[in-house]
Amino acid sequence: MAEAIAEAKKAEGRTRPNPLVGCVIVRDGEVVARGYHARAGEAHGEVAALRALDGSAEGCEAYVNLEPCCHHGRTPPCTEALINAGIRRVYVGTLDPFPEVSGKGIEALRRAGVEVVSGVLEDESRRLNQPYFKRITTGLPWVAVKYAMTLDGKIASSTGDSAWISSEASRRRVHELRNVHDAIMVGTGTLLHDNPRLTCRIDGGRDPVRVVLDATLSAPLDANVFDPALSDARTIAVVGPHAPDERRRALAERGVTFLEVAVDAAGKLDLRQVLRGLADRELPSVFVEGGSQLLGSLFDQKLVDRVYAFVSPKVVGGQNAPSAVAGEGVEAMKDALELERLSIEVVDGRDVFITGDVPASFRADIETTPAASRPVTAEEA
């Protein structure tokens, strides 16, 4: 199963809104074929592995990290492919939460006489597809936030200078993270201060969909993120109901699309509506590179799932120098958010790179449209 998961990871960031699926075919204890789902509309992992097999699959075993699909969508059911190929036993990592499949794929295999063993490396299989699981079950995307800070917790000096806190090797790692997320999101402050391109600048990389939170469309029309010559990725401007029509038209001419959401009394965008709208646009994972205000709001509203933090061995000091996370925060240390499943790495002998997941108690229980009653898109099928 570990090899099936490794196969699935080869398409990380490429399959939206579909899950990552890898499959390994085994004959007499030896791997004879492997495959993975490369992108939506193409062969699923099971079919890709069967196509790669030299000879018959009769009597072989299949290992797949996600329950095989059993419905007709853009591709035929994988259960039929496995049955028709003569696979005698299927090892499944975890059930598929998608209502058209959940449990039904395993049932279809068993009805056809195929032995099924489920729950193999289940935790690893579920973690592999956390964005897919969250979007299907809650109607919200998986939200990962990233920031780089000094040893004393600052993201800039008191004058606002922040170039550069982290090393070149750490900044390359950020581009690798952009490559595997479906969308990248920033607020107006970051756009005005840094004028970022929000692209992925590594060999073989893919630019994520760029999402700009700008309630009143105050950002310059010639900002890099709005320049179609810099990337073929979509740019979505998230606006409030009173964003000027003339600025909308000007950006629309540059290929920018819009997501309109409600604003509060202070004119701030409703972040829950923002994320729900992005999930509806088939963006299962969102990588946030915003400033301290945006990160603070996301943490305060319990909308963060994962944290990527780069800590540089620099000290800048300054009472007015901004910290990584603003917002309301907590009053007592006992109420502080403590990350789970930590990964700590020293990047190129310099920066400390910390990755961790936000525990369930710090994630909002948001009422959304149940997955079973939401319309099924062609790509989900």
C-alpha cells in the first residue's frame, strides 16, 4: 500500500477536483505493474496500472489507496475494470467519502466474488487526500497557511522591510508548496506591499489559481497578479458588493474572474463565504501567503487546517514590527493552539521549517450543504 500511495503522490496538485489515487498490481508477491491518476478526465489509478501490466491480471492482487469508483462518469467504473481483468483480491486504503461511491465500490467488488481487505494504511491514505475529503464532506477547501518569521517572531522590521527573512533554499521550498496546492490566496495588504506574481518558479512546476481578497478593488490594475502575460493560471478577485463596476470591467478584460461575498460592518470580506465559493469552483486546497491580519482572521475563525512556518535565525526587534499572526488571539497560554503531527526540518543548514496540522478542536464546525445533496460535477464523477 505504501507503494500505491507513492504512486498517487506523483500527481500531487494535478488532479483537482479528483482525489489522488495510485494502484499497484501484485502477482505471487511481486509487483508487476503500477499506475496513478494523472489528472481529471484521464484514467484512474486502477486502470492506469492495468494498462501498464505486461500479460494477464488473472489471479493478481491490487493495492489502491482509495476505494475504487463504481459509477459511470467521465471514465468507466474502476470496479468493472478490476473485475473484468480477473483481479482476485483488492486491498483498499480507505473508503471514498463521495456519496456515489462510499462503500458501494467495495460492495460491487464483493458481489462479483472479489475478496476485499479495507483499512490498509488507512491513516496515511486519508492524510494523502485531506483536501478532497474536506471538500466532499464539508463543502470547504483544505486551508494551509505559510509564513516566514525571524527568531523573535517578526515578519518584517518596524519600517516594513521583509526582503529577505528566509534563505533562498527556503523560498524554493515555498515554490514547491505552491506547486502542489490548487489555489494561492493573498490579501490586499500583501498585494500592495509586495506586488507578488504568485507563480510557481521551479522546473516542471504548475501555477496555482491566484486568489486576491480585495473588497473594494483598491489594488493597482497593473499589479503582477493581474498580468496575463506572467501566467496562464486563472486569477480570481474576491470582492464585496460595492466593488466599482468600472474596475471590474477593466480587470475582466485582463481575464480576471470575480467571486462576490458579503462584508461585515468594517468592510471585511466574509472568509467563510470566500472559502465556500472557492470550493464550489472546484479548488480543494488553498495555500495562504497573506499577511498577519489575514492569517489572524483565519485562525480566529478556526478556518486553518495546516501551518507551514519558516523560522530564520535572525533577530530584528522593534515593538512595532509585525508578528506572523495578528487577530484577536487567546487570553491564556492554556488556550493556545498547539499543532499536531509535527515535522521539523533544518533547510540548508539555516532556517527551521516547521509543518503541523491544526487539531480538530481548533477547526470550526461550519454548517454547509451536505455532500450527498450537492450537485455532482462532471469532474467529480
